[in-house]
Amino acid sequence: MRTKNLVATIAGLLVLTSGVAAHAEGLNNLAAGFNGLLTSPLDPVLFTIEPPEAFEGVRGEPVTSGMLGFFAGVLMVPYRAIMGALDIALFPFWVFPTLSPEARVNLFSVAGYEIEYE
């Protein structure tokens, strides 16, 4: 019984310490989560200024696409904030992919770090 526990512990430690890329993936999720939480209030403004491609060609495009973009941005705020909070909560578990939607503004580019979205 003791040998099984020892083998399981050693195997677990090897799995946890062998992944350099896993550590980087966890930090990527942490950065994406903080970026999502901090930039989520900007979504209504950014979606109004530059509406998504799905709103191209709507009737009365310059005005209506901006209005639709604003409402899409308002709906995107809680989504981006919740996914950012989940990325922060789950960053120690690097097996999870980045959950946050791709950011329109990357706060970490100033520090030279680019977040990788899947």
C-alpha cells in the first residue's frame, strides 16, 4: 500500500513539474482574465465606434450599425467579465483553454506580452 502511494506521488509530481508550456498556459489565462475584467466596460463604446462585421449591410448602416453595436457591447460586458473571472479562477489548472473572448484592447502589450487566444 505504501509503495502504491509513493509511486502515485512521484508520478503526480513528474506530471506537475514536467510542463514548462503548462506554466506559460496558466499565466496566459491569468493575463487574459485580468485583461477581460479590466477592459469589459469599454465594450459598449468600442462596439459603437467599430461595430462587428455582422452588422455591415443593415438598413441605415452608419446609424443603425452603431446603435446595434452599442447594444451588442452592453451584452458583451457581463460575458467578458464572467469569462475573465473564470480565467483568473482556473489559471492554476492549465489544462483549461483561455475562456475569455479575444480582446479588442490588450493592456499587457505595453509590457511586451501578447495574450494568445484559442
